[in-house]
Amino acid sequence: MHTLWLLFVSFALVGLGAYGGGLVAVPLIQHELVDHRAWLSVMEMSRIIAIAQMTPGPISVNAATFVGYRVWGVAGAIVATTAVVLPSLIILAVVSRVLDMTQTNPHVWRIRQGLQAGVLSLLLFSMWSYGRGVISDWPGLAVAAGAFALLMIPKRKIHPVLVIAVAGLVGLIIF
Amino acid sequence: MSLPQLSCLPSHEEGAGPVSCTSLFWAFFRIGLFTLGGGFAMATVMRHELVVKRRWLSEDEFISAMSTATAVPGAIAVNLAFLQGRRLRGKAGAAAATLGTVCPSFFVILLVAWFALPYFGNPRVAAFFKGCGIAVAGQIAYAGFTFARRLRRDWRNFTVVAFGLLIVGVGLHPVWTIIAAASLGYALFRGLAPTHPEDHDHL
């Protein structure tokens, strides 16, 4: 089969499986691209993941662009990036229509109440798993706490991007 | 409902007129360009741009879209952009917002692949990005805080959150947290259907 089609299928599967955000996509990418298709070595993959984390945007999207480019140039990048977002957008288009129609339905309301609390569990968990991955020492913990404190300042509403940039400069000094 | 929800920000001004697709695209382009990582970290930036700065959405509308974005497969940031764009300007808005969010990642990655790859090995660059990456943990914590603040403090929500944490905590796939939360919510919130119009969730 044509490589571009295989790229599309692989990244559509990654997009569908990347559930709950962030690094959840990593084992899926490894399964599809390293173990299954052998387009990348494990070393290359870990390098791509590291760069995907250092650059703006969701990891799964970044990884798709990168791997697509590696495998089939700019056309591959476009195909892989489209494939990684398309399945969830199709599902979302259907789901949001249904939710619009059932906005006042008490059964749907009950499910949505539960979902909201469930999302908070995923948020707390991602805070823990992500934090554990990037924070390895006390200075690191201090930087994370500082960033959180800056965002928490009421009234001032400091732009989150500014907080990240300041943390980067602090990183230059202390790491 | 007996327990009030804390509200810290006013809703967007009524009658401000629909947001144009072009300004939607560029707003989400900014969000996509300036967020390190996606998902919950991007939710913090998105909230700042859409709720705090531009007042296009109320806090409730934003939070409500966040639970839908997480419950559906795919990158949360992209899902969130789709929903917010759709809310602000229908199908065209959804397309503009999604494209705006994905474009910066796409072009930045291509630029990295072409030019910047060698620089990522430099220890100074690595130290800078290490600092940035750690601050992202603070961003995620802040997203958790703003989200938790909107939930009612009652035993039902505590039960669902605790159960959901347990599921991912023992290493099960996050989809089980969503399934369990939906079922538990359905069971626990029986007879508590919304009584006020503002209790209805918006998409």
C-alpha cells in the first residue's frame, strides 16, 4: 500500500487512542511507528518526543508533523498532521450536535455532572504524572511552585506565556 | 442548588456581535504558538486569552467545553479549540479555531526539522527549556485549580473525583475514568436535575 495512506492510517489510530492528553500518545506512537511500521528507531522516537515537548502545541500533533516529514517530506507532514486530528474532530462534530439537542435533558445533565468531576481526576493525575516526569529536585519544585503562584495572583492576571518565559530564564541560571 | 458556585469573572458582554473567523483564527494561532505542550497547559492559555482578556466566553462556558473536550478522544487542545470556535461562530468558527491551533505546531516543527535540530542538543538551550517545561507543571496545576473551583463541593463530586483518580492511579487507561465518571454521575445525581437556567451546561 502507498506509504502516505499507511501514514494516514497510523496517525488516525494515534489520534483516536491519544486519550486524556499529553504523554498518553507516546506508547501509541511507539507501537504504531517503531514496533509496527519500523519507520523510526526507539532513539529517534525519544528525540522526537523530547522536541515535541519543547515546541508549542500538543505532543501528538507535533510528533505527527515530525514523523510525517521524516517519512515522506512536507506531503507526509501534512497527511500525518491531518490524520492525527481528523477522527476526533469528526466524533466531536457529532457529539456537539447531540449535546446541543439534549441541553435540557435531565439524564444527559446527570452524565455531564459526572464527566466534569471525572475530568478533574484526569487533570489531577496529569499534574502528578507530568510533574513527576519533569521535576527531579528541590529547585525544580521551587520553579513549578513559583509558576503556579504567579498564575494565582488575583487581579493582575499575568499572561501564562510570560510565566513560562520567566521560568525558562530562571532555568538558564539554575540548571 | 443549595451550594453556590463561585464566580470570579463576569460573563462576556452581550450584544458584542459575532466574532469574525479571521480574528478567531489569529486568536487561536496565538494560543497555539505560545503554548508549550498541549492539553491542560493549553487550557490555561486559552482561558486567559478567551475568558480573561477578550471576554468572548464566560468561565462556565469554558469549563463546560473542557469536559467535552476531554471526554472525546484526541488532543484536548485541538478538541477545545474546535468547541470554542463552534460556540463563537458555528462550523466556520470551529474550522478557523482548529486550523489556528494546529498551524503553529506544524510550522514550528517543520522549521525545527529544517534548521534548529542541532541547537536542541546545546546545554544552554536545554536548561532554558527545562525551566519552561517545569513551569508547564505549574500551568497544569493552575488549570486544575480553576476547574476545581467551579465544581460544587459536595460528596457526589468528591466520590467521582476520588474514584476517577483511583482508576488512573492503578494504571488503567484514562478512558475508564471517563466511563466510570459518566456512570457514577448518572447514578449519583439522580433527582438533582437543574432547576435554574444557569445550571444548564453550555457547549
